[in-house]
Amino acid sequence: MAGSRWDVVPVPVVVVDDGLVRAVNPAARSVLPAAQPDGAPATVAPEWLRSAQERAAGSPDRPAEAAGGWLGQRSFVAHPVREGGSVTWFLVEDTDARRANAALEAERRRASVLAEVSSVLQASLNPQRCRETAAELAARHLADAALVIAPSPRRRLPMTVCVRGGAPRSLHVEVDPEELPGLPEALRGFPPVPSRWVDPAAVPSWAVPEAFGELGSLVVTPLPGHGVPAGALVLLRGAGHGVFSDEEDAFARIFAARAGAAMSAARLLAEQSQITDTLMRDLLPSAPRRIAGVEFAGGFRAAEDTEHIGGDFYDVHPGAGPHGDESLAVLGDVCGKGLSAAVLTGKIRNTVHALLPMADDHERMLRVLNGALNTLSPKRFATLVLASARRTAGGVRLRLTCAGHLPPLVLRLDGRVEECRSRGTLVGALPEIEAVTDTVLLAPGETCVLFTDGIVECRGGPMGGEQFGEDRLRQALAGCTGMPAEAVVERVQMLASDWVGRGLHDDMAVLVVAAPREPVT
């Protein structure tokens, strides 16, 4: 190509024939230093350029197609020009564009990985399953193997191990975190140690999965949580797979941030569920029964069907009063719903239990309880009805005291429904409380029904917005004449639930006190 018109072309120009570089212009010698001028022994062309020449030679009647490839550290696109039976290739460098496209593609892959991490991990609310998923995703996308280590106050660390292509395995290892460089700091949430600073020879055997082979590089990075570290992520790469680059270290930290947030959320949910379960065991209404010749039955439905506790409650305390010859039934409704209301419920129930020795004086009990609630901040209040029941020769003697609560209803044997005459003010709302006690005698087979406003104020019916109301409750009770206490509770709950359907409602509680039909023995 000496003296050729291509000598002044600023881009490399190459003539290839039979897989050999036959001629180059001066600009081409900088990228193909082994190529010789015209008349010298030919040099073997790069593989990608030989393939392009073969395709062009195999289709002489068709335009030759451009091709691309690397020459050393530089990337080129070869554009063909046919001249008789040969093809001359003009090489245009596109190194920067190709590297930019490669970086863009790598960023897209990383974004896809992070999206998968967020989607998959957020679908798991079990802490152990969340750790297993994080280890599996890390081994699949970031390294040859991954360890997810959870913090622990003891030397026995919860750890999940996963090798690429395998299933995650959870175990507890009794080891010293100080043995693995960077692990103590990661478990405390400190910034990670760069992987190039970690000597694979210093890594303890427990940190390398069985049959992994020779360790080439390792990354230890913290798993950030919500306020406290969620653990540490350890990435391992085999000896023949190169070391982790700075970009891979940085991406591992981003991955760890997503995984740590999900693991922390799962752990917080597990802790909250445990707390809720503990509260539920203490706050769920007790199971009433026959006590000293008096029948008790109760039912409760929380405002949210997904909850089991709320602001309505009932209790039955046998052996109440100074002489221990009565049973004290308590039905209440505290302000609010859900767990916060249930906590106040627990305080009221505990206080009432402590006041049982004075259960013969309802007004005194309510005054002491009112004083206790007035010390709370913010101020909280509740409605209550107290019912002291004692079996007598004529049936059951009831003393009923309402404090801001709907008066109980008494179902007589002839089907009449009477309203208790007790009235009183809310508990906890005012510095002083007023209440009047009413005495009722239940003949054998008669019942007294205590209920919260969630029963009568629930809305539903054919039009969906009408209250169940006290009149419907009275009609329902009139049809329960002679029924056992449990049957009356079931009837009231069924009618109220059918009335509400799937609509919203407040907490609903009902407690029935009944005089058994059989005589006193």
C-alpha cells in the first residue's frame, strides 16, 4: 500500500486476503505493529477480521458487512470497501462508546438484580427465610458463595451459607467473629474493609463452605438495618475467578443495604408478633363458666377481623367481696381500638383484680379506679358495668352498677325484656365519679345480658347504613327465653354479625349472667 492514496487517510486501513494482512497504511501500524509494508511477509489478521473477510469473500456479489472487535486495548468497527476481487477495511475506533455501552449494560444488570432483591426479600417476612433468600441471591449474582451472618449476643452465631447453584443452609456456629477480618466491625455496622485488604490465607476454615476449593478473594460488608445492624454479608470468590474490583465492592454494599433493610423489617415484625402474642394471652377475655350455682357466658369480636384483641373486655372473678360469697362480672369498653386500647384494657383489668376485696361496694371500687385512670397521661377513659352475682334459694341476686355504660337488659321467663335502672358517669373522664347500684333478682331460667355499644351501634342491614339498635336487641332477646347462657351469647353475636356483614364495626362484646333452672342443692 506504499504510495497509495490510503496513506493520507487518518484512520487505519487494512487489506486482508486468505486470513493474512497483505497491506496497511501508516495509521494502521500503530494498532497492528506486526503488520509489514507491501512486499514483506504477510501477518495473520485478528480472528474477528479474518471472519469478516471470509464472509465477504464467500459472497462476492453482495455488499460486504461491517464487523467489530478489539485490537489490544482498543475497540474498532471495520467498514469494508470492495476493490475488484479484494476488500479493504477502514477501522474506526469505538472504544469509548463500547465501554460506555458495556457500563450501561452492567448497570442495567445490577438494577435488575436490585429489583429482584427488593421484590423477593420483601415477600418474605420470616427472618430465617429472609436470610436464606439473601444468601441465595448473593451467591447467584455477586460471588461464587455467600454467607449471611446475623448478630448475636453470644458466640453462637446464626449463619446461612449458600454456594452458587446450591440451596441455602442455615446453621449456628460457635466461633469467634474476631477470626474473620472485618466481621466484628460489620456486625457492629461499621464501614466495610476493602476486599483487597483481606488476605485469603487469614480467613478461618469455618468461613469457607465445604468443597469450595481454594479461596481467591473475599468481601465482608455490613447489612444495615432500621437503627441497628441486621448482620453481615460475606462474599467469596474462587482462586481462578479474579479478585473483587472496587465497582463490585461498591455494588455489594448497595445489595447489602437492600437485603439488610428487608431482614431488619422481618426481624422487627417477628418481635412485634411475639409481643402481640404475649399481650393476647394476657388480654383476651377469660372463658366464663358456671360458678357457685350461677351461669356465665361471654363473646367478643374485635373491630378488625385480623385482630384478636381490642378495647372491649369482660372478666368473671369468683369469690369476690370481703366474704368471698359472690362472683364479680365486669364488662367494659375503653376508648380507642386495637393494641393501644387493649393495653389500657389490661391496666383496668389488673386494677379491678386488685380491688376485689372491696367488691361489695361498687361505688367505692369505681372511685378508686377513676382515681387511678386520672393519673394517666394522656387522659384515657372507659365505660364499665359491674355485676355481683350470688345464688339464693329464689334464684340469683344481682347487684348492677353502670359507669357511663349502657344499662344491662334482663330477660324474664315470660319474654319481657327489662332495663336495669343503674346509671353512672365515665371512669377516668372526670376527677369525681357518680354511680348508682341497682339490685335485680333473677328467677330460675332468667338471664341478664351485659353488652357494649358495638352491638347496638353496628351499622348494616338491607341498606348497609342502619344501626342494629337496642330495639332489635330486645326483640332478639325476647326470642331467647329459657335458653342457656351460651346460647343467648351465640344468638346475639350471630344476629349482630349478620347485620354488619362485611361492613366496618366497633369492638363487640356480650356477657350473660343466668340463673340455672335447677333448684339450689
